[in-house]
Amino acid sequence: MARDHGGNLDQARAIHGGGDWIDLSTGINRRPWPLPALAADSWRNLPTRAAQAGLVAAAACAWGVANDAQGVALAGAQAAIQLVPRLRPVGHAAVLGPTYNEHDACLAQAGWRVTQHSTLSGLRGADLAVVVNPNNPDGRSHDPATLLELSQRVGLLVVDESFCDITPHLSMLPQAGARGLLILRSFGKFYGLAGLRLGFAFGAKAEIAALRQMAGPWAVCGPAIEIGGRALADADWADAMRAQLAADAARADGLAQAAGWRIAGGTTLFRLYDTGDARAAQGRLARHQIWSRVFPWSDRLLRLGLPGPEPEWHRLAQALRA
């Protein structure tokens, strides 16, 4: 299957030319957590087991992970997605979609028979099921009780919570450790540091031990451990950022609706709009060197991340008025 993604500024530049692009093709926060000065040892030394365990503990504390759950830090949620197909013997995998296409692609590449379904009931009976909550790109969400019930009707339920920092009430991490449940988290999206390549998996002892073994002894670099640990402990920043992103999402919706677009979904890290003609809308923004995301399965829908600094908002407003 096609593995197209946002963040593909090379494609934007190849089609529309170089320059000072604003990349709104992803759901990555453009108001990042402020980077501190790092200890020299974080660059110079191999990460210790104690440092890696401390990072996982910081994530567990920040996100309210169940006490009996196990966790592992990885090079982004993507790293976990690539390892998940090896946790069970190859069989039938059911994915709630449309969604982030790496789930389908990684499972299919590993030999799984993958089917995509539009409702949770379609996942029942699968050897492995995947739900992204809240979903990318439409923002659909499911309450933890419903997903916990689903986990009892599949071999292994993988819940990708890459965008759940903005909706902590949806998280299943308080239930992590339950049989047949694996939860993935991204660090880089909400904290605006995707280049750090940091993510986590939480679940029962057997699955996490297998992931840790497959990932190897140094799955996360020293700077990521230090930055991740500090950022995850900054609860005040996280609370303030949730409020800021909610205001930004409303602001983006106002601009889009004034341009004649209809709100089709999204979260407070990205918005999904029915533009009538997605390629034309993408080109309209690209003329102002703003890159957005269109999908091979829709000729109408366009996903737009949120600008960060005020000059980016001015550029977006100008592009939508043109």
C-alpha cells in the first residue's frame, strides 16, 4: 500500500520551489517545549539502564500509567508500530480506519492479512486489532471502557494514543497492564519535538519484554532521555499548552470557514476540512509556501496543522484570503 505521509517538504519544494516554507502538513505542535542546555554526558556517553528506566518512570507519572504496567521507550511511536507485527504469530489484523497508514503497511509487510473497518464492531475476532485514539486524521475518539471491552474480544488490542496528550481523559494508560492490551504514545507531537524521535509502549510484562528485546539496548539516545524526562515533568507547561492549542484550533477554524471550507473533524493539534477540491486547496496554500496534507482516499479533505508564532498565522490568513 502507499505509505504517503505529511512532513514531506521535499515534495513541496520539488513542485512549488524552495523558500521559507511553513509545514502544516503534520500534527506536530509548532509551539514546542523550550529546550534546555544539556549535560555533556548526554551526548558523550551511552545511555544507562537507569537513565532509560527513569525516562519511562517520568512518562508513567505524567500520564497516569497503571502501577502494574510495564513500559519501554523507543525511537518514536513509529518504532513501536514497526515492531508490533512481531509480537504475535502472523494472522488476521483488523484496523479501524481510515487512519495513520503505517499500521496497515507494517502489518502487511510482515505477512499479516490486514482488513480495514469503519466501526469498532468490525474489529472483533481479529488476532490483532489497531485503534488510533483520537484518530488521525478525523479526530474520532472512543472512551476507555469501550476499548477495554473490545480488548477482551481480540487477541491483542493496540491503541495508538499518539495524539492523546490533548485529551487525557481518553487515555487507556490507567488500564495498561491488562491482558491483551498494548498502548503506544508519541512524545514529539504534543511537545513539538518530533526530530527527537521519542515514543513509548506500555502494556503487560510479556509484550513489553519482547519489544525491549527487539529494540536493543540503546533504543533512545541520551539527549532524548534528558529532554524527554524534563519535559514530561513539566505539568504546568502541558496544562497551559492544552489551553493554547484549543484556542488555536478555534482560530484556525474561523479562518477556514471564512474561506468557504467546512470543518470535517480533527483534534487541537490538527484540523480536517472539506475544501471541495483538496488538491486545489493545497495548491492555494502552497503559493504562499504553506504545506498541507491531502489523502489518496479523498479528493475533498485537507488536513492542516496549527501555526505557531504570530507571523505564521498572518501568512495563513493571507493565503486563505487570496
